[in-house]
Amino acid sequence: MESPQGPRPVPPAVSVVVRTKDRPELLREALGSLAAQTFRDFEVVVVNDSDTPLGSGDLDVGGLRVRLVSPGPPHGRARAANAGVDAAVGTWIAYLDDDDLFLPDHIETLVGTLEGQDRFQAAYTATLIVHHVFEEDGTYRETGREPVFECPFDLERLIFSNTIPLLCLMHRRSLFLEVGRFDEAFDLYEDWDFLIRLSRLTRIERIEKVTTLYRTRDDTTNATSVSPWRGEISERAREALFRKHWKLHTPRAEMALVNLHEDEVVAWSHREAAVRQSLVQSEQELEASRRSLAERDHLLADQRRRLADVESALERERGDRAAERERARLDRERWEAERTELSAALERVREERDRLDATVTQMTNSLAWRLFTPWWKLRAFLEKKP
């Protein structure tokens, strides 16, 4: 029967716990990677492990279903993880810190592996470490990516070496109560401690597919750089972890540790051989490149000689054309002078003609011309008669 307030909302299949502390820009990027997921039946539980409140704009990304949890002091990574899982209502729990990213098929891949079977209740995918350096303009520049933790899951090896990034893990929420909460005595390797305990209750299935990006930075905003593996803080945390789980250091676990070291030696040997082979191949490719470059230099020199010949011919052609243009210019100037002279002569002839015409007109219009013209005509007549 429904309650007076109406039916209860159906819980999502997955709850993603996002821990964040004073990095709103990175948080928005992490939430953006959640908004791009192909699997959509999930909620986001953002745990603000800071005294500085988050604004609504920091959480309003891509229409995500986000709930904000602010546990308040004392702060800590383990306490933030516990607060997030406590608030989660999904069947499955996934984890994403604010400086890491899910690839679009991350949740879909894990849910597809976990649901519909009862052989295991936890699984994890592969990741790539993405290295960043801090630039002078205040931005981070990516310098490279590399795969990590490519070895298969080993229950005993997990005691000595954590090869499961919490970023890649998904487990059934009900296991959280059985396993026990994240140990708040740890502010480093709290996830490793949780995984050791989780592995005692269920097999953790490894999925050989990269679905996450584990981002590191070279400044003080990254735990990897602040607490390196062989650093003092890391050593103290590992010692405390080993002391807590010392009872698990059985002969079988010790054998797993030896096997781990042997596998690493073999892996390094294979890598060294691969590097040497790569170097040999690179030398061969370099030599081939040198030969190819020498051939190109020879072709280039030949082309340069041909180009010089062409340029020389063009220069001669330009000289010949310049000479022709000069001759044409001189001819044009001579013709212009002759035309000017002819025009002047023609003008003089016209003037002489006009003068003569005026003289004739003056003569024919004179009195003498009128008086003597009949006499001249009669005389000319008489002279013609026989």
C-alpha cells in the first residue's frame, strides 16, 4: 500500500560517491564525465570535505541528479567516503574523486559485468595515469599517459601491493555494512585497507578494459606528489596498514609476495628486451631515414641545379625582352617626333592655302578684276578663232 505522501521513488541502480575539497574547477570536470555516461540510472553523491561551501553552479552540470553532503569537521578522505556511502541509496556503489574522470562507458561496463550473476559482488576496470604539469598561466598541461596495474587480481598479493584504484571499483552497497566502514584512522591508503577487507568477503572481478583516467599533477594539489610511494608519509601509512592486517601475512601470502617480485623481475626483463628490440628497430629506422635523407639531399641538389639553369634562362629572356622594349620605346619616340613634324608641316600647308584662297578672293572681288574680265574673255575668244 502506498504511503499518504505518495509512492516512494525507485532508487537508482548506482550511486557514485564524489569526494571533493576546494577544487571546484576540477569538480565540474569530474561531474562532466558523469554527465557523459552511456548508462543513465545513477545518482551522484557529492561529499564536500571542506569548510568552504559549494555554490549551486558547481553542481549544476549536464542535468545530473546530484545530492550534496557536507559532513563538516573533522575532515578526512576516509570520513568523506563514509559520509558518501551512508547517503547513497543505489544498489551498487562507485567512487570518483574530483580530480579524476570516468570515460563514457565506465558505469555501463561495470553494471553489465556485475548484474545477472552471483559469483562476485565487486568488480574493477583498468585505468590510465594521466600526467600533468602546472604552467605559469595557472593551467595544467598534459605530458603523457600510461597504463598501470596490468597484472591480474591476486587475493594474497593485495596484502602487499594495491593494484585496484578506488576510482575503478564498483561493489554492492550491502557489502559496506558487512565489510565495515572506511577506517578513519587512515587518511592515506584508506581505500587499500577497505579493499583488503572487501576481498575477504567476495571475489573482485577484473575487467581488462580502460574506462577511467587517474590524473596526477606535479604540484601540492595531488596526493601522489605530496605523498610519494617511498616518502615518509607513505611509509608510515603502509606500516600501519601492514600492522593492522598482519594476521593475513601467512606462508601463502609470503609466497604470493615472492611470486610478485619474481613476476616483476620477469616483467622488467621482458620490458628491457622489448626496449632493446625497440632501440635496435629505432636504429635501423634511423639509418633508413639517414639514407632516405641523403637521397633527398641528392635530389634536392639536382633540383637546385635545374632551378639555377631555369633562372639563368629566365634572366637571359628577361634581358632580351628588356632590349626589345628599349628598341620599341626608341622607335615609338622617333615615330612620335616624325608625326609631330608632319603635323607641323601640314599645318603650314593649310595656312598657305588659306592665304592663297584669301588672295584669290580679294582679287576676284576687286574693281579692276570686274572691269578687265570681259576684255580678257573677248581677247581669249578672238585668239582662238582661225
